[in-house]
Amino acid sequence: MDDKLLKELLSNKKEEDRLEFKQRLEIYQSDGKISDFKRDEMIKDILGLANGNSHIIRETKYLIVGADNSKFDDNGIRALHDVSYGVPAQSEIIKWLNSACSPAIVGLECDIYPFNGVNLFIIVIPPTFDIHETTRELNASGHFNKYTVFMRQDEHTVPASVRDGITIQRLKHLHRQEVANPSAWLLGAIIGGLVTLLLWGGESKIAQTNSGLSSSAIRITAVAVGIFFGAEFGWLAQDFNSTRYAWRYWTNWKRLGFVVSMFILGTIIYFWQFK
């Protein structure tokens, strides 16, 4: 976690699928004993973030304690509340999770992080390859039975339907396959090579014109364009495969980037080869 990323997260006007803000985390009571209700509430929130939903399978999730749910300062950052009280250690949170869910959440990290003069408690949950369900009853903001699967629904943590659970599980398994065998980048390299060859073939035509470009400059440009579009195709292909519903779940910026890239590529090849 760095200041730039944290500032970006705290500037979000509302909680998102991958973000949960809490003003306080009162796990420990005044007598030092653990509040079962607060502990189970935290477990529920972490499980919901870890499972996510079909939009955020590949994203890192954050639970930030010490950030106000609704108030912002003059700089557009959430009002902050100093975490000056006792919070559970990372090992303790992992122990609670392991006793309440299966499979275990791997890679979870948490720590006190100083920011703008206050201490925040931040739990970071990396993308996981499995869906995590409860192995005991949870008494949080509601009573939840054993084998409950939580998911994120906008800024809320809710029990997943059977259909949602199956969809999330399939997408997580697909993500595991992509990490183990990132074929999309190979596709990008192949496409980049083909683009480079096409542009390279038009080098003599451009050299014959009064473009003022040397053969070396033209070839360097061809290679650069090939690399750019190869990487673009690889990135888009990997994102496509990560959901199998690609277009439906792409943001408008990704859709626009794809269309513009295709138009630019077609225009470059046309003028390079045929003009």
C-alpha cells in the first residue's frame, strides 16, 4: 500500500464492489474480551470481498477501517478517524477466518497504515481462485447458516444465490487457468508479429515517396506499431477470457479503446499497404 493508491481509494464517493469502509472496528470490548458479533461481522465482510462477484474476480479488494462512510473533507477525501485502539493482528484474523470458512483465504494482509496524521487499519485481500463458504453459523447483521457463500453487491455484502455462486466459482477457475497458462499474451505476440510483417512490407512504398523518412525510421515505426497492437490485443484477449462475457462486463472506456484501436489499425495498414 502506498499513499497514492490509498488517496485514490479514499477519494471514492461511494463504496464499490471491491471497497469496504468502516469508521470503527470494535472487536475488543472494554474488558478486553472479543465481541463475537463484531468478529463475525468482520468475517462476513472479508468473505464477501474475497468472493467478490463476476465483475471483480481479478481485482484486489480492500477493507479500510478509520474512513467515514459518508463524510468528506475539503479535498474530497473521506473524513478520517484515528485507529488508536486495539485491533486484531494478521495472524489472529487468519485464525478466525480458517475456523469459519473453507477453503482458506490465501495472501490476506493487514496492518496499521499512517495517513494524513491518523492511523488507518487496512485489510488487503488479493484475488483468490476458490469460492469461500462458511463452515459454521455466523451471527452478524443477521443470522447466517453454515455453508453460506457471501458476495459483493455494489457496496453491500449479501448471501449469494446458487446461480451467482456457480458463476463466481466458474470465473475463479477460469482465472486460475489464465494465470497458469496466459495464452492471451501469446496471441498478442502472434498478432503483433503479423502486424509488423504487414507494415514492413509497405516500407518500400513509403520510401519511394517524398515522406522524408529513412528506411530505418520506417522499420522502427513498423516494429513499434506491431508491439503496441500486439500488447493491446493480448490485454483485451486476456480480459475477454477472464469473464467469458467480455463485452457485457467491459467498461465504456474499454469498449471505446477496442473500437478505436481496431479503426486505427485498419487505417494504418490500409494507407501503408495500398496508398
